[in-house]
Amino acid sequence: MLKKYSGHPYVLWSGIFIVLPLLLVIYYSFVKTSPATGELMFSLEGYRTFLQPLYLKVFAKSVLLALEATILCLIIGYPIAYIIANMKPKTQKIMALLLILPMWMNFLLRTYAWMTILQKNGFLNKMLSLLGLPTVNLLFTDGAVLLGMVYNFLPFMVLPIYTVLSKIDKGLIEAAGDLGADHKMVLRKIILPLSIPGVMSGITMVFMPAVSTFVIPALLGGGRSVLIGNVIEQQYLSVYNWNFGSAISVVLMIFILLSMGIMKRYDTDTEGEMNLW
Amino acid sequence: MKKLLFLMLAGLLLVTATACGEKQVVLNVYNWGDYIDETILTDFEEEYNIKVNYEMFASNEDMYVKMKQGGTKYDVAFPSDYMIEKMVREDMLVEFDATALDNFKNIGEKFTGLSYDPDNKYSVPYLWGTVGLVYNKELVDEEDVMSWDVLFDEKYNGQILMYDSQRDSLAVAFKKLGYSLNSTDPQELEEAKQLLIDQKKLVLAYVTDNIKTMMLSDEAAIGVDYSGDAFQILLEGGIDKYGYSVPAEGSNMWFDAMVIPKGSEHVEEAKLFIDYMSRPEVALKNVEYVQYSTPNTAIMGDLSDELKSIPYAYPSDEELDHCEVFVDPGAFVEEYNKAWVEIKAN
Amino acid sequence: MVNSFRSILGSVFKNIYTVLIFTFLYLPIVVLIVYSFNASKYAVGWDGFTLEWYVKLFQDRAIMKAFYYTISVAVLSTLIATVVGTFAAIGIHNMKPLRKQLILNINNLPLLNPDIVTGVSMMVLFVFFKAQLGFITMLIAHVTFNIPYVILSVLPKLRQMPKDILEAAMDLGATPWYAFRKVIIPEISPGIVTGALIAFTMSIDDFVISFFTTGNGVSNLSIYVYSMARRGINPKINALSTLMFVSVLILLLVVNKRQGKESKKIL
């Protein structure tokens, strides 16, 4: 009984507060105020405008950046999740909290702090010159943007992976060792596959918000580029063209859901559940 | 642990519940962040026994979307010139005779009858300023700063900061080309766009409020900034090292003013608040805190020496000669935005 | 012999890596804290030690009010989201594939949508239902974007759980409720805790969605900070952040010590 009805409260909640607003967005994406009559009319103008090379280029760039950030987070984050998972249980909980604690400080403040660190006369260069090393010009480069994004998303990659790794049956690992597997093989054949659910969650929690991120590139990248998140925000606020803004959002939604769906095919689920997409 | 959680929860619910049930008049005031001396609000509350709910917004557009949709009845808001114009056109503001307010007489004449509110029926000016060049005197030749050309000069490659705002950056380009910064001519826009695209390789970054830290830590030599914001740099770093100028080609002159949004249920109290803000002693106290330029000419003589020493804080009419106030571009804002995306995407 | 050398090397690398990562994570925090004591308003150079920003912090009525709302919304929305989300994850875990995928995709929407879309569309929804924007609407919005994170944290643990463990427990005589409490919950508790932590984090730092779903004087710290975008961030915020950070650290130490004492008692 628990299994059957456990999800119902959420289905109701999401129906009202996620699906209804979604329908609103879809509605806006197909409706525009006619400049002539001032009345609402069906319009595909938003979608048509999005298909221009300019906006497609911006979109592609955003996806690419999100991919890079996600992959980096995975490469950097998996080892630390593994390390934490192998600590004493009491230490694990503290580490998990320490991992996420920086995120409780205001995002703008943290990003401005990075600017102070990375700028020409900033902390990093001061340290480097103290050590007699050449100074670097990191601020306002693509590197700085990636650094900022990894900084912002790393805990969301590490935590889900860690929670799964922490409860992998030690008996399995021992058994594998008894059967002659060395450490590398245990990692590859047992730990990695078993951690996939956590990895999937981590990728979900990083990639999806990363596609629509734009404040970090605006600050750490010196505002030199424009991303799809910028465009959407501008359409909603400055231009007040909700038709176009919503159209982009709908395309974004479909694209991300599709790509997540494709990625889930790599998910080792023994139930072989059928994917909607 | 569980008991602690439960107590916390109960405590929170209790406090939120008791927060309701007050009979005082409550004014919802909507202003920019850090744009008022907050002790003024307390003084106002004590004098009139009216409670002030103070909310803040980060941009005119944020404020506009909130107000257009409804959901909160704001009584006083502080939008900028072009936004006021837009809100008047969309019938979002309460009409009242601003000149009938007691303290309206303190507002300097040249700040009345402005283009966005010619009959003073909707607003009372609050603070104003210009957009100009803030520069490091040690790194920039002073003869260069009287023209926008300095921002396009190879000499300052990698030392230039532009403001990350489509209208402000386009305004610079328009003015340099000799056009109106309210231009809705596609050809002029195309030229401005191309100018900014070509400029991009010289620009260090497009910044907003962090222009202050960049200038003060010598990361950049020159930048575009709002006058009030630039004054912070001058006050902090000293007018020996930093300067502000309004180029001869002209620039933007901006006004933030107090309005009463339609839907306010306390129009009379709102007028009281607006009038209070224009009192000489209140305006003085405010200006000393915010350090922007005030339209309240009655207090000119009382300004501190520090404020009086800032160049262009109270420019002459000649210095403002080619300056224009922003006009709401209407549907043409889509073209502005597209141009801006193209500039950024290159 | 080689094995123990390898393991020493391995643990050295592990420690270095961990230190590097945490230095990376905390460097900006240290900078932030340092500048809260800086006499200069701008993060330029060290201008002398001062406590003025802390003094000004407590004199600022708006900040304290914003802080109160930030914490209360964060705590309440985390609690609600954790409960609803955990039950939802259990329900979703047991759904048929098609329905499961649909709900999961809907669940993803608050994550993948830009904040402005979520914020504006929820605002329109609230206005449509003639709700006054304020604490409740902001709370609802926060719960809505928090639940997906809880679900995403709990689901992997559910998948990791042995499938028939519930049946096994009931076969051994446990009632469904007892089995749920004593078997399932402990199995997935790391996921619940992680989900709650992430939810709290998202709530504390949210600006755009909060901005558009609140009103009538209710604000939060993020709105306060972002609205200073035109003017520049006042170090009062640094002071507040420092205080928040130090409080959590102290709380951590206290809880840690108490748990240490308890385990000693058992022994």
C-alpha cells in the first residue's frame, strides 16, 4: 500500500506547481500580441526566431559549456566521492557537510571573491610572485568561467556519488578479491558499475542547470559572451517578449529531456525499464 | 535532536502566525538596493505612525514585471525615466498633482517638467546623474577623456571597461557616431553595432557594479559608469588619482523618481512619503549617505565639502549640452537586444 | 612489501587530493571572511582591521528581516520537501516504467528550466489564482524546486537497496510500517540527508525564483544582495556570511562532540 500511494502527494503537487506553470510557458510560446489589433493570436514567430543561426550558435555554445563543466565535475568529483566514502562513518558525515557548506554563502559573494583571487593584482598572482613564479592572467578567460562553474556545481556531483559509494556491499569487494581480482579490476567491474545510479543523479543535477547558467560567465568571463540563459532572461525582462522567451525555453526543455533520455540508455538497470523517449 | 527540530518548527510557525494582525497603515515601498539611508524610514514611521514595508529590486525591468503582473500592492516605487514613461503609457501609475506637494518647491526648476513627465503629474525626482567616463589619471591622458573615442583607442587596449547593459553601451556608440542615443533608425543601429563589435578586442570586460573594484585595484584604466557609481570610486580612491568626465559628444542623463503605482490602497499616505523624501533635511541626510546627485536644489549650499568637490556632480548647462534622457523605445527594443546578442556572440 | 608501499603512496595522494579540493572550495570563503573585517568598502586592498561592518549589520533592519525570512523559508521548505520527496521517491521507484519516466521528466523540469522561467511562470500562476505574493507563495516555490533534488538523492539509494528486503522483513513478522521505519529508512537515510542538505542549500541561495514569487515586504538575503547590483555589495553582507559560516562550524563541532560522548557512553 505504501508503495502504491507513496508517490501520490507529489504527483498532485507537481501537477499544480510544475505542470500548470509548464503549460503556461507552452501557451506563451505559441501566443503573441498582434501589433495591429493588440489581441492575442497564435504565432510560431518565437520558434522561427530561435531557428536563426545567431541563436542556434548561442544555444550550441551553452550546451558545450555545460558539457565541459559536467565532465570536469565528474572527473574531479568522482575521486573525492570515493575518498570520502572510504573514510570512517563519522568523518564521512562531517566531510559531506563541509563539502556543501561553502554553497550556503551567497553566490554573488563567492563569485566576486573568485574575481578578487583571479584578477591581475589578485591573490593568486600575489602568491605566485611570492613563490617566484610567473603571474597568470586568468580572469575573464574561458578557463575562469569553467573554474567558476566547476566550483559552483562540484558538490552536487560529489554528494549523490558518495551516498551510493558509501553503501556498496563490502562483501562484494572481498569476494572479488578472493576470486583473484586486483584493485583496478574491482574498481572497473564492481565499484564503477554499482555507482552508476549516483553518477546519473550527479550528472542530472549538474548538466541541466549548467545549460541555462549565465551569471558565472557574465562575471568571471567578463560578459564577453552571451549564453542561452542570458537570451531567455533578456526576453522575459528587457524585451518583454514572452513569446520568444518561452519558445526558447520549450526548445531547451525538449532538448535536455531528450539528451538525458539518451544518456539513460547507458544506465545499467537490470529491470530493463522502457524509456519514454 | 528530533525534539530540537520540533521546537524550532513550532517556534517558526508561532512567529509567522503572530506577524499578522496589525491595524496600522502599511506602505509598500519598492526601491533599488542600498539606495536610501534607512534611518529615514524609521524617522518617517515614527513621525506619521505609518509602517513601511521596504522591498528592493535590481533593475527597472525586474520591477516592471513584478508590478505589471500584480500580486503585491506597491504604494511608492522608484523607477527610472524611460520606465516611468512606459508605465504612464500603460496606465500603471496614479495621477496626482506633484506640484501641490509642500516640498515640491525644493526641486530645482530644471528638474521639473522633464520629458518623461512634462506636467509633473506622476512623479517627483529623487536622484539623478549622468553616464560618463571614469578613469585613472595615472594611466590615462586627461586630454583623451573629453571624447568617447578614448574607449576605441588602441592605446588603451585591454584596459577598457564597458558597462554590461545594452542601452548604455549602444548609447556610447550612438553618441560617438553623432546620433541620438534614442535612435530607432536601423541603419544607425547597424553602425553602432558594428562599432561595438570592432571594439570588442580592446575591451577587458563588460562589467556592472564591480567596475569599482576593478578601477580601484588598477585592473583597468578607464570605463563607462553611472555618475553616482563613479563618485564612489573618486571618493574612495581620491580625486587626485581618479577622474570622471562627460564627453563632449554628449551622453545619457538619467533620473530616478518616486511614483505611485495604480493599485495602491494608500495614495494619500504615499504622497506623504514622497513629500517627506523631498524635505530639505531628509534629502540632505539621504544624499550624504547615497552620495549621488540630488535634484533638490534647496540643499545645495548644505552639501558636505566632500560631495561638493566631485567633478560633474552638479554640471553646468554647457556640460550637459548634448545629454539626452532615455526614451522608451517600444517595440524597437527587440532590435536593440538582437544587436546586443550579436555583439556578445562575436 | 610492495603492497604496503603502494597503499602508503595511495593514501598520501588521497590526502593531497582531498586537501587540494577543500582548499579550492574554501579559498573564496576565506577571502570573503577576510574582507568582512576590511576597513575599505571595496575588495581592493587591505585597509585596516575594523568591526564596523558587523556593527552596521545589526543596525540594518532590512538585512535582519531578510535573514529571518531566508532561514525560515529554507528550514520549512527543506523539511516539507524532504518528507514529500522521500515518499515520492519511494512511490516513483515502484511505478511502472512508462509512468515512472513521465514523472521523472516532470521532476526534472524545475532543474533544467532557467530560474527566470520557473519564477515568472509560478508568479503568473499565483496571480491567476488571486494569491497575494508573500511568505506562503515563496515557500511553495521553494518546496517545488527542492523536491526534485531530494528525489534525485533518494532514488539511487532505493535502486541500491536489495529488492526484496521489504518482503523479507514482513515475512519475518514485521508490519509494513515497522519494516518501513526500521528497514527502508535506514537503508536510504544517506540519500535523505544528502537530499535535505542540497535542498537547504538551493533554498538559502535562491534569488530569481524568490524575487518573482514573493512580495508584500517579504524578502530574503539573496534578493537583498542581488538588488545591490547597481550600487555594489556592502561588506555588511560579508559580515553576515561570516557569522553564518562560523555558527554552522560551531554547531558542527558541538554536535560532533556530543555524538562522540554518546558513543563513549555505550562503550
